[in-house]
Amino acid sequence: MKGIRKLLAPVLVVCILLTTLVTLHHIKSDKKKDVFRIGISQFITHQSLDATRKGFEEELANQGYIDGENIQITLQNAQGEQRNLKTISQQLAESSDVVFAIATPSAQSLATTTKTTPVIFSAVTDPVGAKLVASMEQPGGNVTGTSDQSSDAIATQIDLIKKVLPRAKTIGILYTQSEPNSVVQKDEAKRLLEEKGFAVVEKTILDSNNVKAAADSLMSEVDMVFVPTDNIISSTMETIKQVSIKHKVPVFGGSTEMVAIGGLYNYGTDYEELGRQTARMVVRVLKGEKTENMPAELPEKLELHTNKEMAEALGIDISVLDSQE
């Protein structure tokens, strides 16, 4: 009996070890298979970017990806500070299966931080100009996503000036020089405005602290003001609203959310819908599709949005835009 026990003991030890290893392997595999880690890097808090994130998370849930169940979402917000982005990007790139980058600065930071972790951006005006993708059709790397700007949007908004303010001759442009997405839109708006025969006055802002002074100065010189989908301006739209009412100078452009606060009209992107559109791209990545083969996308839907309260405050009849909606 002693001889048999001696022979069986090593066999039992081996069996126990094998069982333990198999169990640990299954636990590790199940965890990797069942829970995807999604990082979110948001550049700043304002309504457009918040709406993008809201649409993104809601669409993931609609697609069956529930935070706390089969996905784990980690949100990091740089609060508009470029210096925060590097740390955020490193943390999310290392701890995520895919990262959702909201706004150009967040996407650029992630693109320079990782060449392996998939990065899907949104609310980026010019992905090619920002050097995020080689081309819209063939991104060619680990980064792709959705742009928030259609080439038709600015042109349509400029065409509407004559309907809203027939006697307008001078148009101001307020933008942040340090935001590449804003500069791109400023350049396009200036070109189109001058083609239509308008005089253009530009005014750039450095940060949120000088928005009021810049807007005050600009609106004393012009008939209307165009604003791009600018993160700093968007976060201070309440201030711009007050300056607009003071000078009786309407503001157009920007985003739906910016118009809701203090703009007169906007023809462009619904950011909540853009977030949903981007979520569908992330789902494709989670299912195994490679970002390098996923074309970057333009907004699927553009709409005209107006602010009737601002129209009344400015004494402007916007009923002429009804046929455009």
C-alpha cells in the first residue's frame, strides 16, 4: 500500500496543478473576452462635447455594450488644459482596449502617444490637416473617427446672411488661434465671405479670460459675427450672448448647442447624433475590425437650428429661415 500511495502522490499533485492552471486560464480568457475597456479623453467641458459623449454612451448601450457589465468606461477630462493631455493619453492608452477622443487636441495627443491602441475620435473638424489620418478614405494607422464639419455647412450659413440681415456688409470672425479646428473654419469662412463681397474683420482670443473684451471690440465694428465650433468660445457662450445683445449684433455658426445658448442660427452638426455615429465605429473595432481600413466619416446629418429668444432680443425676423428648415 505504501508503494501505491507513493506512486499516486505525484500524480495527484500534477492533476491539481493542471486543474488550477486551466481554471486560471479560463478566468483570464473570460475576463478578456467579456469586458472591453473603453477610455474616453475629453478636452474640455461644454455642451457640444458633452452631447457627443452622451450620444456615444447611449448608442453603445443600444448596441448591447453596457458600462459595468460587458464594458468598463474610464472618463478623463483635460478641462481645456493642454498640459493635462499627455498624462491622460498615457494612462488611457495603456489601460484601454480602445480610446474615444473627443475634440482635436485630445485626438492629437493620443495619436502621438500610441501607435497600437485603437483611437476613435469625434468632434474633429479637419482630421487630415490635424495629421490624425493619412486621408479620410484610408486612415492608414490606429486612428480614425468622425469629423464634425461638412464642406456645405459654412457655405450654407453664409448664404443665409442676406435672408437674416439684408443690409449686412461687414462680418466679424471670432476664433481661438491655438485651436487648429477653429483656424481651418476661420480660413474657409473668410474665403467664402470675401467671395460673396463682404468685408471681413478677424479677432482672435487667447483664452477664456479675454473672450468678453475680444467680442466687445469686434462687435463694435461689424454687422454680424461668425464663430466656428471653437472649444473656448463654446465654453463661454453665455458671455458672448450678453455682448451680442448689448451691441445688437447677431452671432451665427458654431454648433447647435452654442446657438441654443446665445447664437442666432446654425446649419450644421447635431453633436449627440455624431456621438452615436462614432459609437457605431467603436463597436466595429470591438468586433475585430482594423482602424487602418476604416474610413473617417463626415456627419451623416446636417440641420438648421435657430434661437427665437435671441431673435426677439436682437429685433431680427428669422421667419424667413422657415423654408430652409
